[in-house]
Amino acid sequence: MLLLRIIILLLSLPACINQQGNAQETFQKSLDQLTSTPSLYSLYKVVKIKDGDTFVLLVEGKELVVRLAHIDCPEKKQPFGTKAKQFASDLCFGKYVTISHEDKYDRNKRLIAEIILEDGRYVNKELVKIGLAWHFKQYSNDNDYAVLEITAREKQIGLWAEANPVEPWLWRKKK
């Protein structure tokens, strides 16, 4: 995939040359953008957990902020926000993971991805399964996440033990 993108870039290089004839600089900037998106099959170290659904990975010596796809965890000051962050940290902080993504970024320039542990478990799904995240239906129609949330609700585990848990997207609007 990356090789194909580089070939396309090379073929379109004449069209990319700016009026000052700075082809090398234009090419390098384009190449940097192509290689900055992490590969789906490489291992990356988790170097920081910002909150339950936002992680920092070390990619080619640079930090990349990743927003977990399909889910929304409680905010830090919201009930279960600290527990979600701690659970995520216990699962993968300092460990090597792979990621699954569609090369999409949110408005905060975070890569939207699923994080996969060495044992094959998805961090995103584990958070929903244990009742520490909502299936983010506004941005996901993945049925696996819907089923995990329904099951956690039925078992009344995690935030589903509360009488009226407030969705993080509503919490953010109030703040």
C-alpha cells in the first residue's frame, strides 16, 4: 500500500513542482506525509495514556496521538473516567501493540484506530466489555461493539451499575 502511494507520488511529481522549481522540497514533504501514518502490521510502544480512549504511541521515534475508534470513555472528571484510564493503562502502558485504522484523523489530529494487544485482544472492545466505555454509535456502526455494550448493560457492570450514567458527549456539552 505504501509502495503504491509512493509510485503514485513519483508519477505526479511534475505537477507538484511549485513555481520556484523547488521539486526536492515538495517531494520530501509529500513523502514525509506518506510515511507518517503507521503501518497496520508493525509494533508500536504505548508511551502514554491520556485518558481511557486517547493513547500516545511511539512511531518511528515520534509520538503519535491515537483516539480509540468505535468507543467513547467517560471524561477524566466524570464518574468512571479515572477507572477507564487506569484499566487502559494496566492493559497496555509500556507494551508493544499493533493498530488497525483507515488512515482517518479526528478534528484534534488524532489517528482514529483500534489498538490490538499481543494476545490479540482489542483494547477498544475490552473497555466496552468491562463497562468502561460506550459504543460511540454516532461514529460507528460496528455490531460487535453494540453487542458488547448491551451485554455490559445487562450485567450492570462498570458504569452500567449507575442509575443514570451520562454519555461523555453530553457531559462535554455541559462543560
